[in-house]
Amino acid sequence: MKIHIERKTKEPKQNKTKQPKTMHVGTHKKSVLALWVLLLLSLAFGIYKNFSAVDQHTIHETKTVEPTIIDTHAMESFIQNFIQDYYSWENKKEAIEQRSEAIKHYLTPALQELNMDTVRSDIPTSSKVIGSQIWKIESIDEQNYAVIYTVTQDITEEKETKSLSSVYRLVLHQDDNKNLVITQNPTIWTIPEKSDYEPTPISSDSSVDSDTEKEILEFLETFFKLYPTATESELTYYVKENVLPVIGKNYQFSELVDSIIQKKGHHYQVNLVVKYLDDISKSVIVSQYKLFLEKENNWRIIKI
């Protein structure tokens, strides 16, 4: 008896390839939700601003300051009268008392008291104002003004007289009714001195030919001989649109000197000095001119 044993062939094992792990982000986590909410809110706000925004333009305003014209005539008269009373006295008791009384019309009560002993009753000098000049009236505010002035006095002691010139600054108040009072006592000051500025010298233009130069100088000599006594109608032949005023003086023409001629486009610029003799004072009048000339039918002065 045969026994048949059937063996099953084993199938080879298949190599199992491991699948890569997939990372799953939880879309429902709180942090992700918060980011989505923030994004949506930003988008909604941008859309809202786009529809509701109002165009804004930067406006640059230019502020024009209008100059204020101040009528200083009353102030000048007030200060000139004050100078006469304040800086004049005699070495007499009565005269000094009169001065003290007079200056009360200009000063505040506090300044009246301050000035009681400026000129003592036993002062050995007398003073006479021989000249004064107001240099500047400057606005401090709407009702107060600084005034700078000079005063020249003849100071006499016994039989000797000396001239004294001084500069002062005071403060003047003007109320709503235009009344005036000095609120700060005359204080020693200074005035502008001579500047060392010198203008750049002008030289003749080489493009001006000698014939043209001769013509211009002959025209100007003719004009300035007639100019002092010329009427307005006579000037129109030589001068355009009243560029030079009518003088109406009997000055005698002397000469033209230091003439410098330059060509300026179609015109000519002439710098020169004209000398006249004044028959009354017997002095020489030296006048400087900067003239612009043009030639049509004849030479004319068109501008100064």
C-alpha cells in the first residue's frame, strides 16, 4: 500500500515595502483657526477702507504778513518837545523848578520821582538844546515803542561853553486814545556808524564804439545844460515819461566827469557825474546819475 504525501510548494515571501508616513496637520486646531480669522478680518478691513476712504491732500498755506503802517508824527513831536524840556536848564532855582514841572507832562509818576535829582538846585551849569534828531521809532508791541534819538547841547559853566552830543533810547506808550507817555527813562545808547562797504567799480564797455560814445556825451552835455531850468514839456524831448523831475533852479552847468558807458542790449547805460555852480551859495553841486539811453529818432533817457 502506497501512501502519497503531497507537499505544498511554499510561495516566496513578498518583500513588503514600508509606506512613508504622512503627516496630517490638524485643520481644526485653535491656532490655525485664529490665523484664518485674522486673515479674513484683515481682508475685510482693507475692502472697507478702499470703499470708505476719503482722498486726503496736503494743503500748504502761505501766510502773507501785511506790513503795518504806523503814523509816527505825533510820537516825533512828543519826543522833540520832551527833549527841549528835559535837556534844557539854567543854574537858577526857579528855572530848575520850572523844568521839573514841565517834564511831568511826559513821564509816568514813577519816572517823575526817578528824575527828581537829575538836575539839582545847586547845579553849576546851564544847558541849551541846539539840535536833536530821532533816528528810529520801533514797535515793541501794539502799544509800546522804542525811540532812539540824539541830542546836542551847549553846556555853559561860568564863562566856558562846551558842546555835548549824546544818544539815548526810551520807551513810549500810546494808549487806545492815542495819548502818549514815556515809560522807560532815557538810557544811553548808540547809533549806526559809517559802513566800510564800497560798491564794485564800473568800467566802460569796449563794445561801445567811439562815434556812439561821442554822440551820447554830446547829447548829455546839451541836456544837462538845459535841465535845471527846463519845463515839463521841454523835458519830454529828452526824457521818457517823467523819468527825471522838473528842477526849476538857476544852476549854472560846469562839466560832465567820470562818464562810463556800457551797452545793455538795445540800450546804453551811462554812469556819470554832473557839476553845477549854485549862484546863491557860490558852492559846487556834484550830482551822480545812472541813466539808460536809447536812440530812435534822437537820443532819449528812458530810465534811471
